[in-house]
Amino acid sequence: MNGETLSGLTSTRPSQLDSFYSGFHRAIALACLIMGLFYWVRLLGFYPGLMWRFDLMPVHWQVASVILAVIYPFASVGLWLIAPWGAVIWFLCAAAEVVMYGPLSDLFGDNYPLIGFHLLVAASYGALRFVRYRSRRKAMQ
């Protein structure tokens, strides 16, 4: 058949770059799902520890935990579907956590590995988008 389907239309296979881009989205979607579950565990109090129950948290932790517990799963779904809004919602989650654990570390504590993870993902995503843009532009010429 050599590139044709039964209906006579040609089929296009995704490039390696597009496959990697999809895989990257799906990997970050799984990370977002895990982080969202972490916040849900914290809200529901399944883990016995200091400030691991909603009623024992200070107000700033209550607000942050509720917001992130809700929007991380949405980011996960959007990234899994490779929808543009998934990356936007992930960016909101990442920005919130970078602010929480960076400038507001006196309230939330510090979590430099998580900040580094978010910055690495943002840089990788930006680089992938740029490379995809360049390859598509080159293919159109």
C-alpha cells in the first residue's frame, strides 16, 4: 500500500520529534497527576503528620492546597490530550509552586528540587516548541 489507506487517502506518520513531544506531554501529565494526588492526600488527611490534615493547616496552606489539588488534575488531563490549555494550566500550577517555595518560603518552607523540576520542564517545553516551530517552518519552504 506504501503510504495509502484503504480509502485511497495518504496517511502521514508523526515524525520522531512529534512522537517525542507527545511522550514529553504524557510524562509531565503523569507527574501532574501524582502531584495532584499528593495535594488530595494532604487535604483528606490520609497521612498522619504535622499539617497533613486540612483542619490543622494554616490558612495560607489551606488555600494553596485546595487550588493545587483542583487544578493539577486538570493540567494532567490537558497535557495527556496534548491540548494547548493543558500547558497553560500546568504553567499556573508551576508558577504557584515556584512562588510558594521561592519568595514565600518563610510561609511554605523551601523545596528547591521542585522549583528546579518546574524550571527544567519549562525550559524543555520551550525548547521543544521552538524546535518544532523551526522544523515545520523549514518543511513549508
